Amino acid sequence: MITSVSKKLIKSLQEKIDNKTKPVGSLGVLEDIAKQIGAIQNTLTPIIAKPTIIVFAGDHGIVNSKPISSYPQVVTQQMVLNFLSGSAAINVFCDQHNINLKVVDAGVNGELPDNSKLLKHKINLGTQDYSATKAMSSDEYQLALTAGKKIIRKIYSSGTNIVGLGEMGIGNTSSASLLMSYFTKTSIEECVGKGTGLDNSGVSNKIRILNDVYNLHHNTIETAKDALISYGGFEIVMMCGAMLEAATLQMTILIDGFIVTAALLAAHALDNKIIEYCIFSHTSGEQGHEKMLSFLGVKPILNLGMRLGEGSGVAVAFPIIVSAIEFLNKMATFKSANVSESE
């Protein structure tokens, strides 16, 4: 873990940053990012290798019985096909910044074609309806968690040392809201937002439904695993496993918005050191996200009012992360540039 990195290295990274031809601290958050990635990689000269964004897709059984989304469940499958065709927002941004994109079928309710971008790890055709029963079984949870770890190990073995996480799943803002409420001890009312575009009446109805769901399962939940089994989605559990494995492998983890951060809340409950490996790309326009970030004690890079998901916030923030590494490795020092330092 980063906490095992020597104080000497941390001090050396700070000295390297401070000796660049600039006033101390004048590159702001870029300096924090550079030092964090240097600490993750345990080096004064970190690199970004084969950056990859993984979009985890899965369906949620409650969508077919309760009006929690303004879109039908089939949109999950349709959007995955859009990712595979290269036409979605995340494709545009990944192409713009030369980021490798992978899409994971964690539990889409439909069959998907073979595609070089698609990783098939379907646990089931969506979760169960958690307004009536647990979202998944203990075995399904374990399969999803293990699959997330396996996906990261394979990507790491190809040379990737920085990975961004995104998601797609109609209904998954509801799962994220329930998980947020559990882990942060925040009322459902403060966690629920408009999701895919509900109006005020739709949001009120969603709050009522999710309060009922929360109360149905709350007394049976004692651990993070229990919470994920009760309220989670296969894509959320896989992201949780992926984060835990990426930290074990000392990879930099780029966190997207509301749903990805909900998965991180679970991962954080399982291992609170994981935060040291995470860079938070942006604050989502989904109302609960800022509260999640505050609970974790972290600050995001951007606040653009985005709430698309797909890893889009990660992709948009990525060039800022590149800039942090570039200045650390390439910017002149006062001595090398023969520039006088401040007195």
C-alpha cells in the first residue's frame, strides 16, 4: 500500500515538485496528482502506460416492476451495442485522448455479439427485483467480485498501470442511492436524484419506492457484502472487485461519477486504504455524489455538471492527469534552467 512508501520518497517527490521553475504550489491540484501517482508507483519518475477505461454493464430486476427510471430496461443492451459500434460519448472521448476502451457484460438482460471491445462475464440476465427479494445470491456476488478482479489482472498483464471505471445499467442510480444510504448513514431523500431524467413527481415516487426497499432489507445487512447482495448490481459488484484488485497491483484508479463511487463506498468498507490509489475525475450532477465525495474526504478534479456515466468524466479529466505527469518529468528546475529562485 502507499502508506508503506518511505517518507524519504514522499519528501523527494515534494522537493522535485518545489524545485521546478514556478512558485511553490502554483500548479495546484496538478502537484497533488503528480505526487500521488509517484507514490503509487514508488518512483520519482512515474509514467502512464496503456491507459484503459472499463465500462461495466448490467441490468436491474426492479426496473421491470417499479417506475424508478424514465427509460426501459432494453436501453442497457442498446447502449452497450452503441459502445461496441464506437458511437457513444465514451468512444468519442477515448478516441480523442488515445485511451483503450473495454466493455464488460456483467449482467445485461440480453445476448450480445462477439466484439474485440467486449468482455463477456455475464453472471445472470440482470439481478432479481430487490423490492421483493435480495438482488443476488451469495454465489452470484462472489462470481461477480472474482470476475472484476480477473478482468483487472488481465489488463494489468498487458501493461496497463492506470485504469478508469465506468458503468451502464438502467436502474443503477437506484442501487447506488441505496448503497450510499447504507454506507454513509444518509437518508434516502438525500441520496436520490433524477437519474436518467425523472421529473419532480418521478423523483418523489422513486424515493418512496427506495425507502420501502431499504426498510425491507436493512435489518438483515451487517457487512458490505450483505449490502451489495441486497441492493447491488452485477456491474457494481464487479467494479468493487476491480478496484480492490487494482489497488493490490498498485495501479492508479480513476473514479467516475455517482454509481462508480457507490461501488467505491463498498470497496472502501472492505479496505479503507483503497482511497490512496484513487483519483476522482469529477463531481456528478447527480445530487448525492457531492455528499459521497465529502464522506470519503476527497476532492474531484472537475465539476462540469455531467451525469452521463459511461466513464465519461474519467475520459474528460484524463488529459489533466497526463499534464501532471508531464510537468513532473519534463519541466526544468531552477538549477537546470539557470533561473534565480525566490529569496
